[in-house]
Amino acid sequence: MCRNIKTLHNFKPPATDEEIRASALQFVRKLSGFARPSKVNEPAFQHAVDHVAEAARELLRSLVTNAPPRDRQIEAAKSRARAAERYGSPAGVRILE
């Protein structure tokens, strides 16, 4: 899975339309191999993003869980800690020499 696609299910507050669309965009970019499609491919690319976003919205609306909603700040802190362990420095911090 593409590392830029984040889990959107079971968060409080729920995922926004912008987050769902951003995930759909990342998914279509991964599938197509285009970070930015050519003008001739742009309509097909945007059509795919629209359909994937709608499918994601439908999925998120229909999922059921008994687990308590996750806190975005706690999950972000866990992600930063994993990145720090993996890369040896805090995520997003560059050490310039």
C-alpha cells in the first residue's frame, strides 16, 4: 500500500471529504503511475478520482465497529515515533550539516 494513504475509519472527528478525496487522489496516482497526468489523460484521471472518492465515502459510511474511536493526535504521535525509530530522527526534522 502507498505510505501516503492513511487509515480514515473510526476516528473522532470522522474523516472529512477533503481527506477522503486526498486518499482517492493518492490511490489513483499509484495505480496510474502519474503524479500529474497529461492534459489528454486529465479527464479520465479526475473521473477515476471522483469514483474512488465516492466508493471510499460509501465504504466509510457502511463500516461498523465496536472499538472506541481513535484520537488523531495520538495516532499522529505514534506515527512520528515509528518514523523516528525507522529513520533515526524525528519525522519532518532535517539535520543540516
